[in-house]
Amino acid sequence: MAVQHVPENLPERIQHFIGGEFTDSIDGDTFGVLDPVSNENYLEAAAGKQGDIDRAVVAARAAFDEGPWPRMLSRERARVLNRIADIVESRDERLAELETFDSGLPITQALGQARRAAENFRFFADLIVAQSDDTYKVPGKQVNYVNRKPKGVAGLITPWNTPFMLESWKLAPALASGCTVVLKPAEFTPLSASLWPEIFREAGVPDGVFNLVNGIGEEAGDALVKHEDVQLISFTGESATGKLIFANAAPTLKGLSMELGGKSPAVVFADADLDAAIDSTVFGVFSLNGERCTAGSRILVERAIYDEFVARYVQRAENIEVGNPHDPATEVGALVHPEHYAKVTEYIEIGKTEAKLAAGGGRPAGLESGNYVAPTVFVDVPPSARIFQEEIFGPVVAITPFDTDEEALRLANDVRYGLAAYVWTADLERAHNFGQGIDAGMVWLNSHNVRDLRTPFGGVKASGLGHEGGYRSLDFYSDQQAMHISLAPVHTPKFGVGEEDRG
Ligand code: NAD
């Protein structure tokens, strides 16, 4: 039985935060939130509906139309963003403690995510201060410049894996751009998001700029997507939800950024540094409990090293520490929710009929309750298998051998997703050529997911639409108005003066 760490001073209920005030839902409705170790409800969260979203959008709109935020100098907004980063950093341990309790993420990894959240604010603070926009000169005739303007009210809809960090990933560029926002966090994990209001208040974010509405996706999320006065939606979540949101946003023609699911390949060639490749591919799928969009959940291994790779990989997977998420020694904690646990374990049962189980395969010994899954390795997985094709989003990996580069590329691209890919080889030409051939938004050569915040982030195919990351995020939250100035009289054909004088 895993030991349970319960943080002190846990709230028993959490509210919305609208126009600078904490508030319940208009109809008083709430939903229960459980922790993934005891699977018992420890919290009631306000369940937002259409009326609550309406209130939040009105507050965000007023702050946008009348408040100082969109009109501030970049330096002033950057100061506030840096204060947010300072506060997040100063509370990283509390944040990680709450995140771990609510989501089941191992504490050391939750701490890393809290620090990354602070870094997101610092990064976008730097970016807006250093930002320049284009001007175009037509000598003697015209000068044109770009007038960048925040888009308006941004709806931010986030998933439950690394909740606080992913919220920061949207909040930082949206606020940096001068937008006002309505955040709808994932209903499985609303606890850490309940810290944002105080953080923003202390940092000096004006009332109405940041609004938080908790609730169920199909209710609060849906109302936000369909709201006429919301100019854009930044969504991270499942591909199926993304498709629905795309359709629901069409009647109000919103800007959309879609960060969706993945089934990313890690391709290991025989000439790779095998020690490093094993470290990396083990971490790449089992970190964050495998609940990671960029997880390298399909490992393709060149036949010449396949047996050795599998033997070593399985040994490592079997040694992974699974247990109490709050224990710093834990490497894989508890999956977020019993519903997700049921989904992951169902895939494991499917996998047993499709391929050879080499490690794990269910609940680890000694952990009879809580959403624990032993790191699970399937080998000799055929590309037609569902565990090769479908996103499981848990500590489950499919390993498949290949014989040639062509076959490896075909296998790498043979899924509907295209988020990330990892290529392991010592051959420079192959690394570039192979990497460039993969249908993925992001490719790492001889590395797991280590990302510079300036680089594009996003997927292709069913993994997403649009790229955020660096200035691309600022572009998403801004309009770029083209201003055309004439420097000399403009030749204008004179309509309505008769054929001879028309010019
Ligand atoms: P999900 O799609 O079930 O939910 C995500 C969010 O959308 C939640 O806040 C939910 O309440 C809301 N939602 C659900 N239905 C909605 C609707 N009809 N209208 C508006 N909002 C709605 O996803 P999840 O299970 O929370 O997260 C896991 C998924 O997220 C995985 O597929 C994972 O790959 C993906 N993900 C992608 C990235 C990326 O950057 N590409 C990052 C993290 C997670």
C-alpha cells in the first residue's frame, strides 16, 4: 500500500475568479475532485456554465476595452510578468506539492514543471521588450509598417498533464501580448490553477485581465469556445476534442491554436550511442507517468542491435521506482484519475493480444490501490497493432524492429499523429536526412525532449494546427495591422472623368 502525503491547508472548495473577485457558479453547482492515490474526493470545485463564462468574458472584455493592460508599454507589462515569475519561483515547492497531490506526478518532476512555468513568464517578458516589427520602404513613394495589436479576449483551455506549466505556456504569451484571458483548466486537476489569482494579484495584474472559470469541458469549455466575444482559443488536449472545438469555433470565426495528441517515434540505429539512447528512450516514455504529449511511445530499433536493446531496456523498465508521488525517489507516480487508469490498463490488455509483453503489464506488486501502473514494455509490436497506432498516454511503450532506413521512415510516419520524433545515430548525414523526412512538428537528434523556448512548438497531421513557441506565440495573440503611408502623390486612375483624361 502506497503511503499518502496530504498537503497542509488544502482548500475544501475552489471558486471561479472573475473580474478580480472569487465567486461561486451562478447556479451554485460544483463538481468533485479526487486525488489519484486515495481516489477519494477531497475538494469541490465551482462548476462553470454558460452564465459564468458570460460573466468572465464581460470582465475580460471590459479590461481589454477600458483597462490599462493592452495599452501599457511593453517594459511595464514585462515588469509584471517578471514579478509573476519571481512569485512562482518563490512558491515552487508548494506548487509542486499541490500539483503532485492532485495529479499524481512524481514530486521531483512536478518541481521541474513549476520552475519551467516561471521561466515561461520570464521568457515572454524578455521577448516583448526586445520585440521589433517590420517596416518596408518603397523609396520615394511609400513606407509601410506593422502596427501590432493584442487580439482581444483569449480563451485558454488546458489539459490535466502538467497542468500548471501548460497553463503558464498559454498565459504568459497571451498576457505579454496585451490580451485579456479566460482560463478553463482541466476538471481532473484544478488545484494548482487556484493559485494563479493570488499570484497575479500580488504581481500587479489589473482586475479583469485574468479570469478563471472551472468546470467540465462540455459545459464551461464549450461555452468559451462558442462565445461571440472571444477572439481566439488556445487549446491543448486530445485530437478528438480539438476537432470538435474546431467545428464549434467556426460560426464565430475564431483564431485557433491546437496542440493535440501524439504517438511519437524514437528511432534507434545500430550506430547510436546505445547507453545514451537507452537512458533517453526510457526517460522519454516513462517520465511524467507517460502522460506526456511528446512521449517517445514507439521505439523503432535497427535489427542488428534489437535483442541487446530490448534486453537492456526491459531490465531498466523493471527497475523503475513506482509509488507514492510525493516521495523524491519515485520515478513513476499514480495516473491522474481512475477513468484514465481504466483506459491505460485496457490498452495493456489489448496489447497482450497484439504483441509480446516483456515488462510490466498491470498493477505493480505491493500497490493494491491508487492508479498505479507498472512501466509496461511490449516488444515485436506490429505496425497494425492498436498499441502502435493509438495514443495511450501512460507508462506503456511499443518496441518494433526494422531492417533499413526506408522501412524505419515508413514505420515512423505510419500513424495519424505527427508531434515529436527522436532519432539516434552517429551518422550526421543520416540524422539530418532521416529527421527531415519524418512527419513531425519537432525532431530531436540524439536527445530526449529538451526545448529552447524560442523554437517552434506544435504538431502536424492529427497532432495539431499552428505553431506556438517564441515569437510565434506572440503572433498568435496579436493582430498585425499593415499601415501604408505615401511619401509622394499617388498615381490614381481618374474614374468618371471621361476616357481621354482618365490617365
Ligand atoms: P481533453 O481533450 O479531454 O481535455 C482538454 C481540455 O479540454 C480540458 O480542459 C477539458 O475540460 C476541455 N474540453 C473537453 N471537451 C471540451 C469541449 N467540447 N469544448 C471545450 N473544451 C473541452 O484532453 P486531456 O485528456 O485533458 O489531455 C490529454 C491530451 O492532451 C492527450 O491527447 C495529450 O497528447 C494532449 N496534450 C497535447 C499537448 C501538446 O502540446 N500537443 C500537450 C499536453 C497534452
